[in-house]
Amino acid sequence: MNFLKRALLSVKVKKGRSLLLCAIFTVILIFILAGLTIQSASLKAADNAKQSLGATATLSANRENALSQNQESDSSTDSDSSDSSSGRPDAGSFSLTPVSISTATKISKLDNVSSYSILSSTSAGAGDDIEPISSADTTDSSTTTDSSADSNAQGMPGGGSSKQFGAGNAQGDFSISGVLSSALASDFSDETAKLTSGEAITKEDEGTNNVLIEKSLAEANDLKVGDTFTISNPTDEDTTYKMTVKGIYKTTSSSDSLGMNFNFLNPSNTLYTSYTFANTLKGDDYTDTADSVTYTLSDPEKLDAFVKAAKKLINTDTFSLETNDQTYQQMIEPISNVASFAKNIVLLVTGAGIIILSLIVMITIRERRYEIGVLLSIGESRLKVVFQFFVELFVIMLVSLVIAGFSGRIVGNVVGQQLLDQQTSATTSSSSNTQQAGGQQGGGQRGGQRGGFGNIGASSATSAKQIKKLDITLSAQEIGTLGAIGLGICFISVLLSSIGILRLQPKKILTT
Amino acid sequence: MLEAKNIGYWYDKKDSYLYKDVNLNFEKGKSYAILGSSGSGKTTFLSLVAGLDKPKEGEILFNDSQINKIGLTNYRKNCVSIVFQAYNLLPYMTAIQNVTTAMDITQSERSNRKEYALASLANVGIDSSLASKPVSKLSGGQQQRVAIVRAMCCEHDLIVADEPTGNLDEQTSKDIITLFQKIAHEQNKCVIMVTHEKEVAEACDYIYELKNKEFQLV
């Protein structure tokens, strides 16, 4: 144990050298700790994101397949036809097979399904006792009547019953979202829509004409819970339905430029009904069907297994089952980049630390040749001399570890947040381009869940929120990892520097 | 106790021997001086018997055991103490720490090492206040006395000293030589001293002169 005493004495007496080594070691450890804490916080944030996002899979018609089959049938027809318009796909022949409720129910009974929501979308025209909200109404509620009148005067859609609708255009005045439970509808689960009065649409409302209407629409038409109004069938204006207001909700979604032109795209004109009512509007062919069914799993880790099992119950040529993995990936992309960068910081600083400390220890050992020679001449073993240097560096490392422990979290917070801010702005700009292109295709979970209208006409806050803040905390595990890395740096540095010591002969040391 | 048998040594080429077929015996309780001019090879001989280097030819026996077989590190640790011309003390330590460090390394059997070291230093005129100072703050004579005490306290039977008075004034040199004589005679140690000073050599019991690549008993 003599070498321990010598090491401690050497550290204590040679204050200048010890302070220099301590300062260098502290800087190295602070950077490593910053990297470790950022990495750990990133992984934790990604894990939390996965938990908060949950796992959902949406069953809907396979649009891609339907489109390609449509194109194939068009081209085979074209070869037999000399029609001048043969180059265009026949829009009338393109149809999507709705999901049958019985299949959806079978899938809902698979393991790990905690809940499922049904969506059947369509549109409806306004009856005589209700006026839809035009875009001008939404932007300035104080001029509701005037702007509505102006729109009518100008013949723009949105003012009163649309002429286009009457002309056989099945767009209508209202967007009907037929659901199994309005609480599970994406707008409500994402909290862009909130029930302000009355009750939500539930399974109990199957077969009824109960409806949730938007607050602006209710105020504009002086409707309250329990009141009734009429809407008309999108394909047959003369067929009307008497709706009972079961609840009133408020939405934070707003119309985009496209929604300015069509009433049914205005979020205030969205009516939530039971899916059975939406199917009634769509016609007899749609009885006991849905546009899409979204399953929420109790364990996100079981998503792949669920999809595999569910695909056995459906015809994958006709239906597709899409997971929210894309949303998750979009959410964690910046954090993954930061985690990867943090890992590189740890590796780089550890490598640089080994090199820097090895060089410094080598230089100090060269200066201590005389001391080594004296110790060897007295009979000390080379190994114990190496241990002495290791203990000296280890003691310094312990002091540095304490300093780094106090300051590493602060550095980690500053560096981590800067990195995340950079990554967030970079991925936001790239993903917004992707969303613009992808949104119009109506694909993915969101598009599927919203059925035929997708997200067109409304800019909603429901897209995946990127993680913009890191909760960097210092745990015992990170201090332990840092200590282990520091110990490794000490060991490798002394080992590399000791090659010279092991080759030294005491006589040569003392005579040179 | 120590026997050099047919020792031969050269630096670069075998045909340029420093010395050849050296046969010398050293006994306990006696002091020996190896006298020679500068560059004659007397320090090299001392490093061979101290286990700091190996002879090119022949063998060195300590209590009838080859020191190569004992292992040079073990030999230095357990059998021999060395006093250098340049003292070779650990500069960041005090006098007392230098002595106790050597006792620790050589695993001295004394339980009260510090007290024993302080008493030994006091015997050579290094009181406790001096003993507590870093050795770099002591004079050359004081440092040499600390180096001698360090060698003594290890309680090895063989003490070798390389020009121990080379850096000291006349009076201090006499004191140091007296000290070595006491160690040899009173503590029954074998002291081998290398010197180029005749006065120092004459104070020893035996003198070997290294002249013309040969050791001659004077």
C-alpha cells in the first residue's frame, strides 16, 4: 500500500501539476457528461413520446391498390377503344370498398386492443331551418349575417343552400362525421374540439339522428341542446332528416384557402353523428360499413403482432391496415438526431480525452524519470510505480468527477437545447414539404380516419408534435457511467504512458 | 557474504573489456574502498554489485546465491542499500518521508518506522525540525546524511556508496566517512565505497585499486 501513500503525497505536494490535470480532466468529463445526459434525456423523451402517442392502427380501403386496378382496367378498355378521351382515368369507375362492421368487430376482439373508433364520412345539405357557416362568418363573427348575405349576393358557395349541391354536386353544406364514439374521434382525442354543452355521441346513439354541432353554427342558428333542425340528403335534396342536437362543441381548427370556397370544408360546419346515420345518408349499399376503423392498443410494443394477426382477417388487396409509426417517427426525428449526435460527442471526447491525458501523463512521466529511477533502485517493482501513477490520476479524476457532476447538467441543458432547436427547425421545414405533398393523397392514419374528406380544407393542430424540449436531469446511472469512462481514460492513459517506464533500467535512469 | 566471480564487463564491443576475470570477496563487518581514476569503471562495478546492472561475464553471489536468480529487483529490495553521489532522494518528500518510504518498500520489520527513522536521523545530526522539511531545502551534507540513514534503516547487510563525499566539503566528508565506519563496525554491515579520493579510501578497512583494468588490493 506504500504506492498509495506516495500517490496521495505526490498529488498533494505537486499542486500545480495536479490542478492542471484536474482542469483538463474536468473539461473532458463535463463534455462526456453533457453527451451522456443529452443521450439519456433524448431516449427518455422518445420513450415518453411513444407512450403518450400510444399505438393505433387504422383499417380502411386500400386506395393505392384500388387506384392501380382502376388504371389497369382503363388501359385494357383503352386498347379496344378509339375514344379521344381515352388517356384519362374514368372517375366514375373508381370506387373504394367500405370496411364491414362485422370484420371490424372481429379485429377489435384481438389481443391488446383497448378501444376502437369507427368513422363514416359524408356530406349533407342544409334544411330550411339552418344556415351553414360561411368562411367569412368564421373569421369575423360580428358580421355573420352581413357576410352571409354578401356571399349569397355574389353567388359564392357558403351562403345558404348551395346551388352547386342542387345541381347534382354531392358536396353539400355540412360535413358529416359518423362515429361510434365522438370522444374517440381524432379532433376530440387531439383536443382540437371540445364538448361545451350536452353529451357526446356514443354507441347508444346508433340508429338515432342525434348530432353534435359546432358552437359557431349553434350560435348563428340559435340552436341549443335538445333543439332540432333539418338536413337534406346529398344526392336527393328532397329527402330530409330531422336532427336533434345532443351536444355542442367548440373547435380550434380553422379553414385554409381551399376551405374558404366550400362550406362543407369549414370546420364549423362539421356535424358529428352516429356512423349509422352517416351510412343512411350514403345509401343502402353502406349499411353496416365504415370508411375507416381505428384500433388503439394497450401496449405499443405489440403493434406489429396486432397488424400481423389483423391482416389474416382481411383481404389486403382491398383493405389496408396502417399504423401510426410514421407519426411517431416524425415526432422523434429531431430527438433521434440529437441522441445520435450526443453519442458521437461521448465517443469523440472520450477518444480525445485518452489522447490528451496520455500525452500529458507521458510528459510528466518523462519529467519523473529520476523519481522512477530512485524508486527502482530502492527495490520498488515497476508495476507498483505504474499503480502509483494510476492512483494519482484516479484521485484527480475523482475530484474532476465531482466538479463535472455539478456543472455537467448545466452544460448539457444548454448544448442539448441548442442542438434540439437546430434539429427541430431543420426537420420542421423538411416535414412541412412532405406533408404538403402527402396530405393531398389522403393517405396514412389521419387521412384514413377522416375518411373521404381527409384533412382537406382545415388546418388542424393535430399533426404530430415534434419534441421541442429536453428534460435533462442527472441520475446516479449517468454519474456511474461517467465514473466508468473516467476510470477507463485513467487506465488507458497510464497504460500507454507506462510502456516507457517498463523499459527503463534504473542504472540508465540515474546516470542520464 | 558477497563474491564477484570471473566478472567481465564491456560497453560496446566485447574486445574492449572494461575489466575481465574479476574475483573479489566482501565480508560483513568490514568497509571496502574501490579507488580509481575517473572513467576507470569503478561506478560500473558498483552498479553490478548493487544489482542495477548485469555483468557481461561471470556471476555475483550474495550469501552463495546468484543475484540473477534472486532477481535484481528482489536483490535491491531485500539485500542491498545504495547511497549515490547525487543523494537521489525523492524531492517532493521530507527527510523523514524519504526514509520511511524506503523502509516501506523494503518491508522493514520495524513497527515504529517513523520513530526509528527520526531517531536514526537525529543520530546523524538531522533533528526533527530538519527531518520535517522537504529534502530540497536541506544542504548537500544534510541530504547525503539523509541518504545514508535511508540506506541504514533498510537494515540490509550490504551498503554500497558511490562517491558519497564527492559533493561535500572536507569536514562533512570526514563526518560521513566516520558514519560509514560506524555502520560497518557497530552494525556489522558490509560497506563498499567507490571513491577517487585517497583520504576517504584510507579510512576503510580494505582498499581495492582499479588500475589498468585490474583490481589490486592495496
